[in-house]
Amino acid sequence: MSEVSGGLPTRSMRLRQVPASRGLVWVRMGLALVGKQPLGFIGLFGMTLFGTLLLASFPVIGALAVGVLQPSIWLGFMRASQRALAGERFGPPVLLEAWRGRSTPQRLLQLRLGVVYLLAATGALLLAGLLGSGGEAWQAVIEATPETREAAIDAAALQRDMLLALLCYAPVSLAFWHAPALVHWAGHKPGQAIFSSLVACWHNKGAFCVYGLGWGALAALLASLLAVLALLLGAQPAMLQVLVFPLVLGLGGAFYASLYFTVVDCFEQGSAGRTAA
């Protein structure tokens, strides 16, 4: 199998199964793509992060907008990866690919997908809250001051809530993993795209487990590196921030760049009328 398989998604896409080792290839290709256009992906991820935080600062409406726009943002990074592979430059407008130049029915499909994602993600977080501390551990983190932080925060409860949130959100993440691409490129309706995404992730669960472990290992390695840098540059916080932000943004950009490879490997062009579902 070639490094980049599957080609460009088309309106006729069908499921393909890949070996577990392919998960590491997805990680490697995401890193390689950021190495090819570092400023593009780091800037795009940084702008997305800043825009998300800015929107979330607006009560209710901002949080709703963040949820609805998430699938479109993932699709924007897939289009950025497409362009980088073709040797083309890209900028922030690539995040609007789900809406720009599309017909009204296609835009409505993306909007519906975003609304369904918002409802699913909210439901997962509410379930995690019911199973955990009900948000008390997170509230303690928000309200704690530097002087009272150590006494106010229940580390065990916070870790348990974080684990529950991750476990409850994981099925939602898998259900929507391929969905934006299937809606955009294959013309699937949201329900069909979500079902096809779940089926693709299940059939390639070995590759996705390796993929997740790979990114987890890189995140742990980065955290260890940052801890060492904090010890070495403890008296120079400004210098530490200069080193930290590009590394964190680079890793985040690489992860989002790799989304495209998971899609083109799990789906291939099929004959007319055949779909992943």
C-alpha cells in the first residue's frame, strides 16, 4: 500500500479495511505534512483555537456556534491537507470550504450535521456529568485562585471526571469522524454519513487504536519535554512560552492534518450507486 492511498474522495465512496499498522502511517503523514507547510498548519490551528475561544466567550450563542461549526472545521483541515499534498498554499479561507461555492441544499446538509453533532456532544458531556461529580470538580478549578488552588481542587475527582468525559465523548467522535467528508464529497445525508463513519471506524478499529496510541505517546512526550524545559528555564517564563506555543500548535496542526489520511484510506472510489453504508 502506498504512503497516501485512496486518492481524492468522490461522490461514489465505499468502505475499505486497512491493517492496524496503518494507524502509525496516518500519524507519520500528519507530521510530515506539517513539516512541508509548517506556517500554514500551525497558523490555521492557532487561528482555529483562538476563534473557538473567542466564540465560546459569548454566553450561550457562542457555545452553540462552536458546536455547530466543528464538523466544518474538520473538513477545512482535510481540504488544507489536500492542497498541501498538491504543493499548493492555503490560508484561513480553507475553513470555509464546507460553505463556499456550494448549493443551498449542500449547505443545509452541513448545517444539519453540525446541529446533530452539537446535540450528540452536549448529550455526551451531560452524561459524563451525571456519572461523575456533576461538574463540581471543574467548577473548583474555575473558581480557585493561585493561593487556594492546591486545597480547593480534588485531583482524584477531576481525573475521574476527565476520564468519564473522554469515554462518553469517544463514540460521538467516531460517529462524526468521517461524516463531514462523506456529506461534502459523497453527498450523504447526515444520518447516512454518521452510520457510515461508525461502520468505517469499527472495521478499522485496529488502525484507529494504533492511531490514538501514537498521538497519545507524542502528547506524553511533548508534555515531558515541556516539563524539562520548565525546569531549565524556570526563571525565564517568557522564553518558555516562546518555545511551548509553536510545539503545541505544531502537534495540534499535525493531528488535524492527519484526518485527511484516515478518510482516504478508509474509503475508496466505488462504482456508481455504491456507498460506504
